[in-house]
Amino acid sequence: MAGGSERLRRRWLGAAAGAAGRGLAAWGVARRRRAIPRPLPEGPRERIVVLGAGFAGVAFMDALWEALGPQPRIDLRLIDRNNFKLFTPLLYQVATGLVSPDNISYPVRRRTRRRGARFQESLVQGIDLEARRVLTDDGPVPYDTLVVALGSVTNFFGMQDVARHALTLKTLGDGITVRNRLIDAFEEADVTTDPERRRALLTFNIVGAGATGVELATAIDNLINLVLLRDYPGINAEEVRIRLIEALDRAVPEMSEGVCRFTAKRLAERHIELRLGDPVVGLEGDRLRTRSGNLLPPGTTIWTAGVRANPVARGLPVEHGQGGRVVVTDTLQLPGHPEVFCVGDNALITDPATGRPVPPNAPAAIQMAQATARNVARRLRGEPLQPFRYHFKGELLSLGRNHAVLHLGGLLLDGFPAWVVWRAFYLTELMGMENRVGVMADWAFAYLSRLRESGRLICEPALAEEEGVMPTLAGRMR
Ligand SMILES: Cc1cc2nc3c(=O)[nH]c(=O)nc-3n(C[C@H](O)[C@H](O)[C@H](O)COP(=O)(O)OP(=O)(O)OC[C@H]3O[C@@H](n4cnc5c(N)ncnc54)[C@H](O)[C@@H]3O)c2cc1C
């Protein structure tokens, strides 16, 4: 009986996801119809190696398939340290218990199999440009064409104390750790008899009020106000403090004026304290020190203040720009090494339309990867390459339950309509129907019951190791 209703639920969710997808397709989000690829001229088999199975790496593989079709002349290999692609835009929802970690992770082998490519799970340690081989923990991998799409890492701006003690939000593990710490803080605050300790436990300092910091802060606010304060009746809303600290003079400085305005208004409505124009210079115990000399009250620090290029890309003997990103040609190649392309967060290229660097975000990574795939196909055909052009697609920012802000062309929309667009858009951007249905189900449960029950789970890897079981199976409900 239970199995039957589960099947019915899944079928209903599948149908609903399909309808949402079709609706958005009609809206213009549908994939382009694939033209029949022209055959490649005869020649030796080309070994194309792609480093990183993130937004850029996977988009490259898909676009190369579109450009060439099933191709005996190429040997395509995708290398990543993880065998899944992480959908980072929803990572803050893992950190706040809204979605399950599985639902934002897509098994890459499923896609490589369909694209006639090979996946290799290895840690990339370096690139030998002269010998044309990639150095990995599983041995060297030779290439004829290389695509470097290793993304970025958290930038602590040289502050070792911050790197050691602050929480970050970059990997799936980070998302789970933040969720554990938020719930653990409430558990401990509920029983401690020390008022200072209790105040510190209920204070959350998020450093970096860019899009990630703002989305995380508003989601933490929702988690606390809609769920935790009800679960912990001994804790009052007035005791909890969420603070966003930004070095520049406005929230979401990477976004347009209108989006910044709506964001500041929403943060004020939610009593999220916004400290602007005073960069953090260190972390002393659990207290942040700012450039003006302020020592902020103690709390949990979550660092979302910026990224820099992946260490492997930073280690390449070429010119590097802001954040160690590799300065590439207008065709996204390494100067002096036309067989190496660098795309996504680890590449630096100026957008001629604005005179500013192309931003390190998912649409830019995907566009660079697609342009590179078309250029790799041209190279194999002996045709001239075309320069990369970045197309700005608009801005979308979630501001908590029922609130978002959307900036598209001349349209600036906030509140519930923007939130609906936000959810529909990210649902279609997720890879794989199973993940879409999973996220839809998570959202539906969270919307109706305030939080998925498993969002309250604390997963304890240390305990798991002691007991000799898989960490993911060792979570326990509290
Ligand atoms: C929390 C968060 C939220 C975000 N939200 C948004 C958003 O809402 N919208 C948006 O546009 N952008 C967002 N971004 C930015 C977006 O995720 C990046 O711009 C995008 O992922 C860049 O794509 P990429 O392919 O260059 O790198 P990634 O997608 O990061 O892929 C890099 C891949 O390389 C692999 N890798 C790294 N080092 C090694 C190594 N040494 N060996 C083997 N494999 C390695 C990684 O495992 C990863 O799979 C967000 C980022 C974060 C962290």
C-alpha cells in the first residue's frame, strides 16, 4: 500500500516536473535543436582531456557532442576528483536543510556514457605543458587537446586563522557541515547555563554579502524563524542574531543597482544586520576583527567572501590576473599553447562590451565551454577559430521563503512572482529528471511542513568512523 502511494507520488511529481519543464521550454528555455554534424576529415585519433566535471566541463562535453556527434576520431576523457557534478546554486539549501544533498549531485558517469566519453575519478595535481600530459594521483594522462575547467576555491585573502576556523560553503561536505553546526548550536544553546556562551551560540556572522552570502543569510533566517524556534521553545527570536559583513559599500555588489536596493530592503525587514565597508582582517578565537579595529561579538563564522582560481590553474607558468585566474586569449586558449583551453571560474577574459572581466558564475562558465567545444571542432576540421563573446542573461537572487528579485532586460521584479520564476528556473537548470523531481519533492514538503524532517538530522562522521560505518548512514535524528 505504502509502495503504491509512493509510486503514485513519484508519478505525480514526475508529471508535474515534466509540465513545468514543457512550460519553460515554451518560454524559450528549451535546448537548441541539434543540427546534423559534419564529418571530420581523416586524421589520427585526437585525445581530448577535460579537467573538471563542473558546469564548464560537462557543458563542454555536451556541446562537443552537439558539434561532432558520435565520433570515432576523438577520444574524450573527463577527469574529476568527484564522480558527481555539484549544483552549487542550491548548496545553501543543503546548508539550511531545505534540500537533500543527493538531489543537487548528478552522477557524471551517466552523462559520459551517453556522450561516448570516458570518466576518470582522479585528483589533478599539475599540468606539464611541454610534455602535454596531466599529472594525477593515478598517474600521468597524455593529451592532444586539453580543456582546463577546474573552477575556483575559497579565497581567505591570506588569513590563516580564518582559513582554519571559519566554515565555508563551496563543496557538498561544506553544505552538510554548516547544517550540522547550525542545528548543533541550537542544541547546545538549549542546555547551556552560561549566558555568554548561549549568546555566542545564537550569533551567526556571514562574511561576504555577495549573492551566496545573502541567499545563505536569508535561508538561515527562515530556518531559525520557521523551524528551529518552534523546535526549541526555550530560545527566543530576540536572542538570535544574523550578521552579514561586506568589505564594499553595498550588499550584492556584483549585481545591478535595483537588485542591491531590493536586497537591502529585504535584509532590513528580516532584521539581518548588514555591516558595510569594513573588511574583516582576522578571526581571534570566535571573534572577527575588522579593518576599523572593531572586534565583533563572538559567534559562528561562515566565510563566503570570494573565490580564487584553482591551485592547479594558478600553478600554470602563464600570466595570471585577479584571483590568480589564467589570462586567456579571445578564443580562451593559453597564450603560446593553442592546444590548451581554459574556461569557467579559472579563466580570466575581458568582456569587450563592458571592459570588465567576464564574471565567475555558472552561465559564463557554460558559455565559455560551449564556445570552446565549437572551436575544438573547428580546429579538428582545420577551420579558423572564433572569438568568445559573453552574453549577459539577467540576474536572479533568492531572498528567503516567498521572496526573490529578478532583473531581466528592463524588467525588475521582486517578491513572490520573482520567487516563483527563481524556483522554476533553477529546477530546469538542474541535471537529470531524478534530481529535479527530488528537489521538487523537497521543496513541496518544506513549503507545506516548513522543513523536511531530515533537515534536522545531524550527520557525525567522527562517530561513523569509530563505529566503522559509512558517514552518510550514521546521521541521527535529534
Ligand atoms: C555556494 C555557491 C553558490 C553559487 N551560486 C551561484 C548561482 O546562483 N548562480 C551562478 O551563476 N553561479 C553560482 N555560483 C558560482 C558557480 O558555482 C561557479 O561560477 C561555477 O561552478 C563555475 O563553473 P566551473 O565549471 O568553472 O567550476 P565548477 O563548477 O566548480 O567545477 C570545477 C570542477 O573541478 C573539480 N576539481 C577541482 N579541483 C580538482 C582537482 N585538483 N582534481 C580533480 N578535480 C578537481 C571539482 O570537483 C569540480 O567538479 C555559486 C558558487 C557557490 C560556491
